[in-house]
Amino acid sequence: MSTQNAINWPEKYLPGTGDNFVSNEVIVRGLTAAGIWHFLTDTSTWESYYDNVAGISFPRGGGPALEADLVFGFGTFGFPPLAARVVEFRAPAPGTPGRLSWTAGQDGPPEERLDVLHAWLVEDLPGDRVRILTQETQIGRPAAELARQLPNPMLNGHQAWLDGLVTAASARHGH
């Protein structure tokens, strides 16, 4: 049996060391990592399949496609647009998973300060399957407040993002 890949974590954001951590995963048949990658990295498609994102911007130019070190902004979970930067970007290739992660956050007084790393791993599996794993570590008081809510809004929000990605890629793939 093949071993599934894991997210690469900078030490600052190691799961379990912050104020909120969520992990979501789907494995589906009949789609490819490359097909998913398009909808994950082209931010112009996000709002078409995920309703918890808005106000995507590229303050230093570039976009809508994400790439290494790209600075962008977006609103989510009721926060004002967060300043984000792509820290890992590697498109999927045969035998190699796609990897995408970004930091995002907001400055301000302690009750508003937020620092997150949102990571994605997209890999083809044997048997015409694709695996999409997304995990996020959040640091700050707003994150601790989110972590206490039931049901967990981050867990549910990220599951909606995964489900939307699959739906968008399936529609394009003709399913």
C-alpha cells in the first residue's frame, strides 16, 4: 500500500501549537490532481464554487492565478480582507503531489490579531482517484474564539471549499 503524503509545516504553524487547527480531506474517483489544481489556484473561480470568500485582491499586481510569493487579499469567515502571501507553490506532477500554502492575517490590538497558515495538498492516487487535503493552523484571539464554536465554522467552511472544488472540477470534467 502506498503511503499518502503530508503537508509541509513551518515550525511556527505546527499543528497543535496554535489556537485553532482544522483538517479536512476528500478522496474521490474520476478526477485528477491537475483538474483540481486549476480551480484551487485560479482565484477568479473561487466565488463560483465557494460562498465563504469575497473581495479577492492583488495589491502588488499579478493574479488571478496564484504563484510562489504572490501577495493577495481576501475576506472570509466575516473577517475584513486578510493580507495573504503564497509561501509554497508546487503544481502536481506524475508521482508528486501539488502543494499550496499561504499565510494570512491581520494586525491590530491583541483581540484582533490573527496569523494563519492555510495549506493544501492535491495528489493522484491509484485507481483513478484524487485526494485533496487542506489543513490550517491559526494563532490569535479570534482563532481561539472560532475554535470554541460548535459546530466548528472552520471545519465546516473548509469542507464546503473541498466539496465545491470537487463539484467545479466534476462539472468541467463532464460528470
